[in-house]
Amino acid sequence: MKKLTLLLLGAVAAFAVDYSAMSTEELQAQRGKVAEADKAAFQSEMQSRMQSLSSQERQAMRESRGGSQGGSGSKKQTRGGQ
């Protein structure tokens, strides 16, 4: 049973995506297309990349994505002005 478990884990690891080998642009292109099993690794790598960018680079990346896509802050601010 242990051998079977190790074999299965090895097979899963063999097919896992190595996000650290991708460029930041490639990572951005993968947004919304990541398999459920790979989401944690993808998010971890993306957070690591974002933290290593300067504030100007981070802003440029957000603008290239079409603004802040998941940030509800801007929505809350516009509702408050009604």
C-alpha cells in the first residue's frame, strides 16, 4: 500500500506545473486557466513575483491586466457616493 501511495504521489509530482520556470508574463497569461490542483502553487509563485516588483512595476502590471480585477475597494468607493 505504501508503494502504491508513493508511486501515485510521484506521478502527480511529475505532471505538476513548475510556475517558477515561467516568466511573469506567462504567469499572467495563465490566470483563470490554472487547474484546481495547481492553484496553491500558482498563487504562491504569483505572490512571490508581485512582492519582488517595485511599486511602479506592480502598477504597470495591474494596468496591463485592465485594472485591479478582484479588488472590491473601488466598487465600495463608488457606491458610497450615491
